[in-house]
Amino acid sequence: MQIELKKKDLMKPILKYKSIFISDVHLGTKGCQADKLLEFFKNTRSEKLYCVGDIIDVWALQKNFYWPQEHNDVIQKILRKARHGTEVYYVIGNHDEVFRKFIPMHFGQIKMINRVIHQSVLNKKYLVVHGDAWDGVMRYAKWLSKLGAIAYEMLLKLNVVINFFRRLRGKGQWSLAKFLKYKVKNAVKYMGEYEKTIAEYGKKKKFDGIICGHIHHAQNENYDGVNYLNCGDWVESCTALVENFDGTFEIIYWDKLREEFLDNHNNSDKEVIEAQDLKKAS
């Protein structure tokens, strides 16, 4: 018995979406999970890619320069996607606000802007913006926001130690910062007020929805007829927002999806190898 193997059977499967939205990558910090973002990029394709602010953490780089090869690889991967036909937008956030003085501008084929309107498959209008303009702390006490960024970085460093001991005990990754966000009453209140405030702006401006980042909390909610969508981050949660070809939006939790997706790919590889062995035996 012979089994014919076509070239496509040997190719790695790809997750395809109409549009992909990522935010709060924070390249230039030790907390950035660039390796997982690279893995996500390698396993996905989309017609449009929106980088929704705080992709490069200029605040952190000004304090302490940290730029490993993986962070450079992320930038190269985004540039490569743009060269190969993906429409790429870089929406500037607060940690990379230094770029705002140069907009509108192009970096290669990447459009660098402050905000952009995304027309969905279902012809709905979504404002894509980082979201720091609706953060009361950013607007009225920027120094406090920078102090918070330092405290957040310290939490991430402590988290490295905690996860080291968790791995020794056979436990998975855990985020202290995320845990505190959901446990501290004022933090929960802050996130709720932020979501409501930015959704109210969307309603006032007659948008069908708002797509943003900033608070490192992925969300898909409706506020008085406005679809509030937050991309999350690639420091604590490793999440992305995607638009499917049927016009629906979905939050991707890469840590969870990668296990299912890569396991299926490994099983496919195993089947191909077995088929090759069977072909040789026959």
C-alpha cells in the first residue's frame, strides 16, 4: 500500500484571521514575553495588523536600556509582515508617546498614527486607539502614572522569583500583578470606570465600538450599545484581539490556544512521519 504525500501535507498549519490587534507588548522591558509573541506571529496570518500602543516601552528604555535579540526579532517580524502584504498600523500609546511628535509618518510600510477607524467585515465602525487619553491618572497626574510603571516593573521582577519556585514544585506560570488587579478594590473600580468612560466617548462620537489597550485587561463587553474591546497585553496575559472572517471578534489567550494548536500540529507531524514510514515499508 502506498500513500501519496503532497507538499501541503508537510506544511505547518496557520491560524488565519481578517484582522489582528495587539497592544502593550512593552519591548525594552524584562517583563515582555517576546518569545510567545514571536510564536503567535509565526503561527498566524491576517489581512490587517493593528499594534495598539505601548509596543516599545520608551519610558523603560530611557531609564535602563534593555534590548535582547528576541525584542529585535519582534520588530523584524512586524516589518516582514508589512512587506509581505499585511496592512500594518502602529497606534502610539503613552509609553511610546515620544513618537507622537512625528506623526503621521511611515516606518517602512507601517503607518504610525495616534488613532484610526477600523471598518469591520459587518461594516461597523470601530475607533482604534491606545486609550491613555481616557485615563484620569495619565491626564491629571502623569508623574503618578510613571511612578506606577516603576512599581509595576518591581512586581514583575518579584514575579520571576515566584514563578521560579512554582516551576520547582511543578506548577504553571502565575501573575502577581494580575492577581492584585482583581483583588484590590480600587484597581477593579479603576478598570471599570476606564471601560465605561471610553465607551461613553464612543457612543458620543457615534462609533459602533472602541478597540484599545492600556490597562492590560483583555475584554469584550457592550456598554449601552457600544462594543468595548480591549486587546490585553504581552506581559501578564499574552492576549490578542482578532476579527474572524465572519465579522465576529474574539480574544485569543495564546498560552491556552498554543497548547491546543501546537499539540494538534505535533499530532499532524506524527501522522506524516508515520505515513512516510509506511510508504518506505511498502
